[in-house]
Amino acid sequence: MPFFLFIVGMAIPLTFKRISSRDHAVKKMIVRTLKLLFWGIMLQGGFSHAPDKLSYGVDMKKIRWSGILQRIAFAYLVMALMEILKKKRHAKDLPPGWLSIFKLYASQWLMGACILVIYLAVIYGMYVPHWQFTVNDEESSDYGKAFTVECGVRGKLDPACNAVGYIDRKILGINHLHQQPAWKRSEACTETITYEAPFQTSAPAWCNAPFEPEGILSSISSVLSTIIGVHFGHVLVHLKDDTARLKHWTVMGLSLLISGLVLHFTHAMPLNKQLYTFSYVCVTSGAAALVFSAIYVLVDMRGWKSMFLPFQRMGMNAMLVYVMAAEGLFAGFINGWYYNDPRNTLIYWIQNHVFIGVWNSQRVGILLYVIFAEIPFWGTVAAIFHRLEIYWKL
């Protein structure tokens, strides 16, 4: 997801430099944002229960409003709007000097600094009081139980008492948060790191609570990933020399990566995906920058295009792959055809007998299933769709 935010940002300058009409650009931005929001709420709001539950529909009292596509929609909206408003002003040659591209888009970096200051002020300065919740997961052994989480603190980044969760509970409502956050699989909660594992008898109260990993404050922080991506897109637009581009990207990527790791290992600010901390922004954006730079060297500078064709085809139909594969709609359809028992399906048979059973490990088996079954399958599907010139675009 951080790589997604980065590359969305990088695509923004490339997209809007081809659109001369500001009104047309704004219309395109609004339509694309609404599409992302629609699919995000449909897929992660709870309407579709694929691939494991053969049912659909969502209780509006418990619908999840946030999600990955909603976060991408928000970051895209903010940065696309800034790009459109500044487009004519920046439609000129880049002045000489390594820092000139930063000066040319100083307003975007100023906005990023404001976002960072606001995020840090809230996450470290907001008072988080004690709070209560009732377990509403009917499959939980604690269904209907009420719990109290003791907080009464400021500046905590732990699962129980952080400002990110507090804001989401107050604004979105606790029933509209993610019911199975990753924190439930932590060592403090479960005996093994799987969603199905039972809670330990000494598990703290917050293990039963919902938490929104794509919530309000963390989504504001995630815009920083897109700002960095937009900057890399500006480098691609303004700098024409491959070596100059690569030098700029790698220096910035390494600087971000090192800065994030220093913040983490000095305990100034730990890496935390759930809270989308600044160290997490730096490490993931730096990693994305270096990966992109490496691909640029192989594909654009050395011409090794054929080995990346499957990924290119999947990228050209990214929404198809995300909706059908990552969100499990296609697997849900296949699982709808079973023999005698809903668990006796083609996908479960392949997972259990070809991968999990051979390696005697669910974690390793599922990983290998994704690498050697799902990715090649959807690479082939994307190639066929490309041959037929069928693309699912936003």
C-alpha cells in the first residue's frame, strides 16, 4: 500500500501534463476519486465476504467506511488538486541547480511540512482517556462482553492508547472500524500469529477491540508518501538526462531510508504501519524510490523490457487484479462451486494438497501459493486482456 501511494503520486504529474484544460482536469480528478471511494466501500466496507464466506450484504450499522482504496482516493485528491492549481505556473523550464526542483514546487513541500507538524502535534499531544467497547463479533467467544481499556495518557503509540484510534472511535464510531486489525495477532494477544488463533488467558482488553489501520489521522499522514511520489514524477518530467534522474532518485531514496531507520532504531519514532508514523513514511518511500530506480535502470536504460512484461500487463489492469485477486472476488466465485462441503473447493484443494500439505506449514504454503499460483495466473489473465485491448481504468 505505501508503494501504491508512492506510484500514484508519481503518475500525477505525468497524467495532468497532458491535459491542457483545467476544468477537464478537475472533472477527471473528481470522477477518479469517486470511483476509488465507491470500490473501496464496496470491497472493504463489508458488502462482499469473499473468498471464504459464501454470502454478501452488509449491516449499515457496522459498515467499515475506511480502507486502502479510500486512503488512496484521499491522497490522490489532495495532490491532484495541488498539481492542477499549480500547473500553469510550473509549465516552464527548470532553473539550473540540484535544489531548483524543490524550489519550483515549494508549496507542495510546505503543505507536507504542515501535515507532518499537525500529525506529530496530535499523535504526541492529544489526551486519550479511558474508553469502553462491547464485542460485536458473533463468531467471537467474547461476543456481547463489555471491556474497559485504561488509558488517561498522552503521546502513547501502543495499540490501546494512541491518538489515531481515539480520533477514529470519536468521529467514525467504534462499530465502523476494522474488526480484525493486525494487532490482534500480536504476541500479547494470541498464542500464534494467525487470525483463527485463540486469545491468551492473559490477553489485555484491547485485543478484543476493533482498530482502523486506514483511519483519519493515519490517512492524513499517508499523503506524505504521495507527495514524495509526486516529486519523483516532477523529476521525470523536468530532467531529461537518465543519469541526472537516477542520481536525484537514488540520493533522495537513500536519504529517506536511512532517516527512517535512524528514527526507528534511536527510538525517536518507531516504524508503525498501523499509525503510519513518519519513520514508516521515510522507510517505505525510500524503499519504493530505490526499487523504482532499479527497475528504471533495467528497463529504460538497459532495455530489459521482456522480463518485466508480465508485471507491465498486470499494471495496465491493476484494478482488475486488485479487485479480483487481492480482494478475493474471483476466488469467492470459484469457492461458490463446491462438492458436498463448502470447504471442498478447487482453490482449497490446491492450497492444501499442492502447497500447505507439501511444506507442512500454512504460512509457507500460502506464500508459495501466491507466488507460484496466483501471480502467474493473473499475469496470464492480464496478458490475455491486453491482447484483447480490454482495460479496467479509473
